[in-house]
Amino acid sequence: MKDFLKKLIERKKRELKEKEEKMKASQDIEEVRSLGDTLIALRDEINEAEEQLKELDKKEPSDGNDDREGENNGSNNNDVTEGRSANGFNPDATLNIVGQARMNQGGEQRSNEEDILSSMEYRQAFKHYAQTGERTARLNEILTQYRTETRAAGEVTSEELGVLIPHTVLKELIKGIEKSYGQLSSRVRMLNVQGGVEIPISEFEATFTWSGKEGNDKEHGVSEEQKVKGVTGSVSFSYHIGEIRIAQSLLQSILSVEVFEKELINALLTAYLKARDEAVLRGTGENQPTGILTDVAAGLQRVPKENIIEFTEEEIADWTAWERKLFANIPIGMEGANPEFAMAKQTYVSELCTMKDANNQPINKAGFDVSDKQYKFNEYPVLRTEQDLFKSFALCGNGDIFGIFWVPEKAYGINSNLTFGYKRYFDDDKNKWITKGLVILDGKPLNTNYVYILKKKVK
């Protein structure tokens, strides 16, 4: 029986290793979540089998007969395969938005309850630091232990982030980010790739080659490095640290750990999402993400010239002008990629919802679709924003951008592992306490063929 359990454990660990690799390679958040659940279940099965094995060892010390017993049991289980992993899986690795598993290379197995950054001891020590600025000896010990383990796993958490936010907070923070439908930056592609490495933009796309027809390998028809038509250049993500300033008076007097964490999540989430939206559009690229509109404003041509469309006051209210200037020129391939508009609510309501025909009758090309609960224009979804992202058409001057028509997940990528840190210190120059959350994040435009820029033209 003991030999059977050993082989079962080896088989489960081999399956665990295969799922880990698949999880690391996946870019699909839904697949990552599913794999994370599978990994946790496998870890539980392995733990249970190992506990049974320990109990057998206590009752029946090995006398050399286990192999024969295992052979008899194993003969009825053809699925048992060889393979062993010395790594213990940490279920909290599913916090990482693209699912890079965090492993303990020392072979120590830690369950979800033993996650040191989720323990009440760490949460209380973190709350004490956040409110007083004092880093206790135990807080430093836990952080040192955690960073040692992540370094051994090949995942480095920057010291510049300061005191890491407890995983209990991070879980709720990520849930809030995922639920923030309507935020512009929540629609783009989320990545977790190595910083500082040049990645061809074409690698974020996929192509199809008929067998034996094209490519350098004439026998199989697969080229060594397939190109995506019209896509050139590369992108390299940096390690930019974003700051979220927090009003200390909000958190100072809260006694309960749970209430403190709830208020901290609300403070971080609101500021983080707003800053991320602004960076996706207009980030300068200097110590922050590069916005998709940044080079357009500077007169550069990363977005194809033919994708920059101007509307006068008369044309924006003219359905024929929209058909001729924009809709007729959208590639069929882009139509099938679920493009959408983003513009100020004022522009949508005042300019698009009020369109009329030659007989002064509403043409009803814009409005709320009750079937899928989305605002639409010509059947395309419309993200209505505040005017801090896009000025209304009425307030735009000549050449100002009043909106975009794009496929977010193809046009832009955000690179981050969503690890948040926290710093509180006294600024002697300003004579006050400084409290801020920190996160490593970068963003870059990807395939800008999937972006149409909408500008106002004044005659």
C-alpha cells in the first residue's frame, strides 16, 4: 500500500508540474483562474496522500515487503506514471493576474492558511506600520522570509516597493479592478512579461499558414518567424513604479484590521484606476507608461495617418459623413474583432444621440441597447467617459482629440504583476507624514492599426 501511495504522489506531482508550466505560459485570465483551482485541488490530493503515507509509516515500519505489495496494487492501476517535483505549490500564486506560479524551491509545503502575507500577525504588523510608520522587528522578519522564498522561485519583488500589502488586501483589490467595468484601461491586454526585453509587436498576434504552400520550411509550410501584415517594430516594457498618495487621516484612527483593510482598498482602487486610465491615453513614457495618444499629439505617425479622422461641427452631426469617413474604411478583419468607441458622455449625448435626417427626424443610430445593456453607436459599444479623459466635442479646439475607435486588447498592453507595496515616512522638508501605495507597472501601444483617432476640425 505504501508503494502504491508513493507512486500516486509521484504521478500527481508530475501532473502538478505540467499544470504549473501551462499556467505560466497562459495569457488568458479565465484559463489562469481555472488552472489555479486545479493546482490547489492537486496540492490537496498530494497532501492527503502524503498524510496517509505518514500514518502507514508510523504503524508499519518498512521491512522490505512494501515493493511486493506495491507491485500487486500497481498492476491494477495503469495510469500511474513516473515523475517527481520537489516544489511545493503556493495556491496564492493565483493572485498574479497572468498566473505565474510562485514556488518554494526548498521543498517546504505551505497551504493557503500558512501564507505569511495573509496571516493575522502580518496584517496587524502592517496596520501598525501604516498608521505609525514604525517597522517592527517581526514585520521585517516576515518580509525577509517572503522575499527570500520568491527570489528562490525566480520571482523578484522589488525592495523599492517598501512594505508589501497583505495578500488579503491584494485579493480584494484585484477583485475590485476586475469588476471595474467601464474603466478604459480595464479593456486593454494585461501582460506579465520580462522587462527590458525587446518583443516584436507581431508576436502579440497570430497568423495561419497552409501546409506546404508558404514559409521557409517548404515541406511543412511554416516560416521560421511568421509576420503579421502591416505590423513592424517592437516593444520593451520597463519597471516604472507608480505612486498612490493616501490621505492619512482616513486610516489613522481605525482600530479594526478588517475595517482598516476595507478603507485602504477603496483608497488605492480609486486612485490607481484613474491614473491607469490617464496613462493608457496620455502617458508621457518618462518614468510612466506611454499613452496611445502621446505620439499623435506630438505629430508623430505611430498611428497610421489614414486612421486619424477629422470632423467639423456640421460633419459630426451628419450620418453620411460618419459612414463615408469612418465606417466605410474599417477593415473587415477589424469589424470582427469587437471594436468600440470611447468618448466623453457629453459628446455621445449631445452630438450622436441627436442626429437627424434631412426631414429633421431622429435617425436613432445611437442609444442604450437593452438587450446587452450597453450604449452603442451604429451597433458598436461606446465607453462614455468623464471629460478628464476626453473633452467634449463642444469644448475641443481645432485638432483636439474628442474620442477613439479601437480594439483595446490589440491596440494596447499593460505589463504588471499587480504587487502593491506601502510606504509611510516623515518628510522633514515638508514637516509632515507621507503615506503612499506603490506598484510596478508599464504600458505600451501594440498594434496601432486597430486605432482610429477622432479629431475636431474648425473651419
